Amino acid sequence: MKVNRNINIILLGLFVFLANSCTSNLDFNQANTIVVEPVVVSNLASFEIQASSFNIGGVEQPSLGAFSNFDVFSDPNLIRHVLEADFYFEIDKGIRRDFTIDINFLDVKDALLYTISFGVPANTSAFKYTIPFRGANLSLLEQTRKLAFVIHLNPGTPVLTSTSTEILKLRSSLTAYLKVK
């Protein structure tokens, strides 16, 4: 019995020691100073266009287009945390012609807000392009609800026919850098 009593006294003493040594003042105000800076990557649009699509009824068409819904920043609570955003485009080009790509940013009523244009030379098979949005340009993203991609063939050869087999592939993504307090 004496052994059990000694063990109980030792355990009680150890508990009192640990209970006093493991406590400290908690500062709950630290939660007000936490800053989180996440980076969010999202796919925007991806499509393939057959070269033969540029030929309708035996006539080469100067341009083709595609639309993509874009409401990533429609929530005003989100856009106020965005520091910057980068649009990234990658084009695998089998079509051996120079062309220009226009990216039109449209609002809820399909009114044009902003256009970005860049040329893609004929002699490249893989083309990459990044468009940064900083400062005042970020408000354009908040208003944008749709992206219109328009591909313009520049004059030249070879002429694209209904039997042309080349393919143009476009992939795009958005990287948003946020700061949340």
C-alpha cells in the first residue's frame, strides 16, 4: 500500500509541476495581424481549330472566333484581395501562316472593355505569351464576364483550303496573387 501512496504523491507532484509549467498568457489579438498570400491558378480556355475551318465554300476566311465565360472576379470581396494577375497563353501552331490573336474582354452586356492583341509568327511551332494585370487594370477583370478570342490570318501563303490538315491549339490559364488580412 505504501508503494501505491508514493506513486500517487509522485504523480500528483508531476501533474502540478506540468500544469504550471505549460501555461502562458494567450494573445488572441494575434489573429488580427495574420496575413495570408495565396496564389491561385485556374484554366481559362482551351480549344483546337482545324486549318480547314478557315475555308468556307472554297473561300479562305480572314478570321475565326471563340468565346469563353469569365466570371472569376465577379465577387467584389475577392477582387479587393487580388494584388496582381497574369494571363498565360500557349499556342501549338501547326498552321504555317502568320496570324494575330485578339483577346476581347466583354462585360455583362457584351460591351468591349479591353483588347489585347499579339502576333504569332509563322516560323514558330510553340508560342507562349504572358499578359500581366496590375493596379488599375485589375478593375477590368472585375467587370469582365466573357472573353472573346479572335484569330486573324495575316495575308500570305499557303492558302488554307477545305483539305488543309494543320491544327491550331490554344491553352490559357490565369494566375492570381492574393493578399488576405
